[in-house]
Amino acid sequence: MDLLVEDSIIIEVKAVELVNPVWEAQIISHLKLLNKDLEVLINFKVPLIKSGIRRFINTKKNY
């Protein structure tokens, strides 16, 4: 976990050619363990930054 914004959104920042599927599992674990709604993975090593952004939403949030 790189950043936590407003105690609700987790930001994970990468600069890699290829996103590792293990990171996606790690992101889902972050969401569940920290009981947060949203995590965003931003990969800066892409030609168009829009294509390097992925959102992950926690559908199993504990209230």
C-alpha cells in the first residue's frame, strides 16, 4: 500500500512493463483486511496514463 487518501481510498503506484497478477490478489487482500471501499492501481510505465489505471472495489465490506 503506497497511499491512503481520506481514510477510504488506497492507492498502489507502480512503474512496470507488465502488471503481476499477484499484485491484484494483494490489492484484494488490502481491501478486505483494512475494510476499505476502493483501491486504485496506477502504473506509470504506459504510453497513455489512462490505460495504466485499474480500480478495485470491495464488494464484501463489513459495516
